[in-house]
Amino acid sequence: MAATNGTLDTKLNRALELIGGSIDPEIAETYASIEQRILAQALENVELAEQRLREIQKLVGDRDAVLV
């Protein structure tokens, strides 16, 4: 069982790295399990990235036009 826990810990640590190493306090308060928190933070990160992309597109134009 220890190997299974070690594997789970490794996966959770990697997932935390992929979301930037921290979880928003509001997300941490809202969700009970670390898995739920990681997934909620990942979704929040995607939403923020989409907002930033839209803002960048407004500033520099549509990416298709720029990349051609």
C-alpha cells in the first residue's frame, strides 16, 4: 500500500507543479479534496489564460492575421 500512496503523492505533486504550485485560498476553502482543488485551480488558470489571450488579441490583432 505504501507504493500506491507514494505513486499518488508523486502524481499529486506533479499536478500541483502543473498548476503553478499554489491553490487560490477561495478554491481551497470551497473544495474538500486536494484532487478537487487541483482540478478547480486548473480550470481557473485556463479561464485566466483565455482572458489574457483575448486582451492580447485586442492589443496586437487576431493571431491568424499576425501568424501569416
